[in-house]
Amino acid sequence: MRVVLDHITKRFADVTAVSDFSATLNDGELVCLLGPSGCGKSTLLNMLSGILPVSDGKIFFDDEDVTMLPPEQRGIGLVFQNYALYPHMTVLGNICFPLETQHVPKEERLARANEIAKLVHVDMLMNRRPAELSGGQQQRVAIARALVKNPRLLLLDEPLSNLDARLRLEMREEIRRIQQRTGVTTIFVTHDQEEAMSISDHIVLMKLGVLQQNDLPQNLYNEPANQFVADFLGNPPINNLPGTVSGGAFITEEGDGVVKMPLFEGIADGRKVNLSVRSESFVLDPDGPLACEVTRVYQMGKEEMAYFKLGECDFRAYIDADEGLKVGNRVRLNLKKRGVFVFDRETGERIK
Amino acid sequence: MERKFSKFLIYLVLILGAIIMLLPFFWMFTSAFKTTQEINRFPPDMFPSHISLNNFQRAFAMAPFAKYFVNSVIVMVCSVGLTTFTSILAAFAFSRLRFPGRNAIFSSLVALMMIPFEMLIITNYTTIVDLGLWDTLPALILPFTSSIFYTYILRNFFDSVSDSLYWSARIDGSSNWRYLWKVMVPMARPSLTTIILLNALASWNSFMWPMYVISSDANRTLPWGLQVFTTEAGSYPELLMAASTVVVVPVIILFLFARKYIVRGVARGGLKG
């Protein structure tokens, strides 16, 4: 099912949690709502589920306007961060609960519950209570309960944040597998960029209630729309070198470092910019435009993580270990085509 | 050394307290076996000279205790059932539903808890008389079909349940009604056990109100029925003690079994989960 968010705004008493948010999410995709805490992603999810009313704008499921529909009529499944399993019911009772409210006959209920339990691998736990399950198992049961009624849309609110690191990896692959098996359109809220990058078809990145970019994961990384997107994605974080453009060259704040490159041509003189470069986008080049000094070197096997100084600016880069960099070396670096951006320092807008 | 001494003091106080609490029960129990002469002797004897069930037989012959017992059970079951039902609904409304003045209404209800029941006896009495229910069993039930205290305990429990359970149930297609009975009430079983037990004890022991609104023998409950030994047939303290023993024993047994639920539930309700 296609989900259309049409100029959605949510105002609470004194804050605007989501403002003028528009996006279209494609049928059958797994979409991540990504952003730092407090960016309004959970608020958006709650508006999709009908828990929170919208202040402005409309929500469409396919062509149906669901903006005013109560949660139970939207045909969605929702998995909460704390799973929200009914503690007094067994796993089977939990999975059957949504079907009971729909008055599905008992035999069909059991058949569907067993089928979905097999899919999420909890079929051997049917008679346990939630307190007797591990975090990962509770998570699976919660997903089974959300899926058993064949929802049009599956919403997952930070489903992995209560799990330990190893389980998180396992469950995120599980969620991907289950989503692909059922083909249900899924929206997944997370603040973990790595999680989002690894499992989603599309990522919707938000900041302070405003949509930053809605794109394919690799596009978010390779073609960030603005400074925030570039900063948010990537580990280690992108290097930001603050400076000013003058005569087609980039000059660091203190004026100690000068980079003359075609990249800066066409940018107005005196414009304050950030030269933002991913750590993997530097290469050693005797004729390169960046004259730097090596300040630290960390061995990382095949590659080294080296820290450089350009004028007064520090940055880090992955360099082939064979180059044998030593602290104090003066070297020249060049920039690759990929992973090099120029942002306006005041507005964060992408220039190049 | 100092520690041992303070421990000694603490136990001394506790033991004295226990003796003071238990003495009336002890006296009731031993007096139930005494003869009329023994009970009127001064200074009193601690123990009866010989054990006989004579007092019990006489007491049961003097008043229709079986009838009183049935009345007590009817009143207890009805008032506990109704109070529990209304408390559950009210607690859910105050905990989950949004309506104007919700907190103001709840605060004023809690403030009403400070008015003792004795203050309301006269108005309740005229209400019961106006309704034509004087000297009937409903007169014993009607004023006790809701309770602010139990509502308060239950609301505190309901408040401690995560919102996500509610929304999960709503998204799974449950109405408020279904959510309340299928999810909240089963989860609240410990708190419910507590309020049901407290309420049952209070109803079973209720004396003053039945004394005002019940006059005929057929409609008396056990505590009010015991009065038969001092008012209508003269004073027979040894028979009164025998009958009281029979009335009190089931309650004591119930309390001993349920003690931990009562204490736990009240502490839990007060502490918000």
C-alpha cells in the first residue's frame, strides 16, 4: 500500500513537533524514519497509526483519506519499543488477540496464529507468557501479533533499541526477512543510521520536525541534500573544514590553509562555506591541492586512519597502510569525486 | 550492646501491643465457655472451670443465626460486587478517558474521603426512608455500591500500566470496554484481590448502619443480630461471647490467609505500581 503524507503538521501546546511534512512511501517497501531524538519521527508514526490526531494536513493510504479514521479502522499493525505484550496472556493468546476482536472463528484463528508464529520462529513458545521470554523472543511475538491480522501497513517504533548489540543485528535481518516474505509496506523508526542504511529501501531523514531528505540509502550518503544529512550519516562522521571562498580557492578560517581546486570555481567570493569530505575520499597525491601535516596514525589492518592538519583544521582520512605514513610527515592530498561536498555554512544548503 | 537493647525495647513494645490487641479476642473466646456465675464473678477468672458447648447451643436456640448469616452473605456479595464494578469503571475513566474537569473531579472525590461515614448517617437515613427501603436488605446494600478509596487504589494501578498496551489493544481492534475487561482487569488482579478482601471485611463487620435501618429480626445481619443478647432478652454476656466467636472466626481465618494481599495491594496502590 502506498502511503502519502500531505503537508502534515503537528503542534503541541508550545512546540511544533512536525511541520509541513510531505512524503510518499511506496507500496511494499521498508522505509526508515530516521533522525536524532526529538526530531518528531515517533510523533509522525503516531499520526500514521491514529494515536495522535494531526493538526494540519492529510494522510492517504493508497487513495483513501485516513486522516480522521480511529486507529482500529486503519488496518495497521504496530510494534512498540517496549513490545506491549499482554503480560497475563500466553504467546498464543497474544497473537490471537487481534483476531478475537475481529470475531475470526476459533479454528481459523489458531491456524493463522500458528502460521505467523512459524514465520517469525516462535512456534515452539506458544504456551509461554511474555515474562518467560527473552527480549528477542518478545520482539518476535510482538511482530507476529502485529502481522497476524494482515495489516495494510506495519509500523515499528524503535523496535531494536531494547536489545543488546548482537541480537540487534540478528533481529534487524529478521525484520528484513519477514518484511520481504510478507511484502507488507513497513515503516521503521530509528535513530541509528547504520540500522537504517542496512535494511531500508528508502530513508526519510528528519530534523526538528522538518523533512531533510527522502531518498535511497546510498543517495543519502553519496548525495546529501544539506549539511545536516551529510553530518548525520557516515561513520566516522564526515570531515568539515570551515573556510571562505576567495578567487576560486578555499581558504581556511585563519588563512593558514589554501586549497585551489576547480570545485570552488563559480562560488561567490567571501562566501562562508564548509568543505565536507568523507574520510575515504582522500588520496595521497604529490601534486594534490591539500598540503597537510600528519598528526596521528592508527593501524587498522589493511588501511590506516590518519589524522591530518590543513592550516589550523584537523581531519581524518583512510590511507593505504602501504604508504607508511609517519607522524610529522608533510604530504599532499587530493580529493576523490565521491564524498566531497561544499555546504553554505550559514544555511547548511549544499552548493556543490 | 546498644543494638541489642534497642531490639529488646522494640520487641517489648510490639509484644505489649500484640497483647493489647489480642486480649479482647482471648476474653471473648474464654468467656464463650464460662457459666453465667463465672462470667459475673469479680475479680474475673482467666479460664472457665470446664469446657462445655452449652453456651453455643443456647445462643443458637435464642436467635435465628442461620438467617442472619444468609443476610450477611447476601449483603456482602451484593455490595462487594457492585462496589468492585463501579470502582473499576470509575478508575478506568479517571485513568484513561479524557474529559473536561477530570482532575478537578478526582481531587474533590479524594477530598471527600476525609468525611467520615458517621457524618453521612442522617442524610443516608432520610434517603433510605424516602425511597421506602427502610427495614429491607437493599437499605444495607445501596449506600455501599461505590468507594472512592478503592477507586483511588485501582486508578493508581491503571496509571502505572504503560500507554503502549492501551494503544496496542486499540490498534488490534479493541474498544475501551473490551480493553478494560480483557487486559486491564486481569492485570489488576492483585489490586482487585486487595479491594475485594478489604471491602468484604468491612461489609461483614458493619454494625452501626444496620442498627439504624433494620428493625425486624428477619432482616438483621450477624453483627446486629448479636444485639439480641443485650437488648431484647436481657443481658447474657456468655451467650453473646459464644455467638461472637462463631461470627468472628471465619473473618479471622480469611484475614490470616489474605493478609499478604491486603498489605501488598494497599502499599502498591499507594506507591504507583
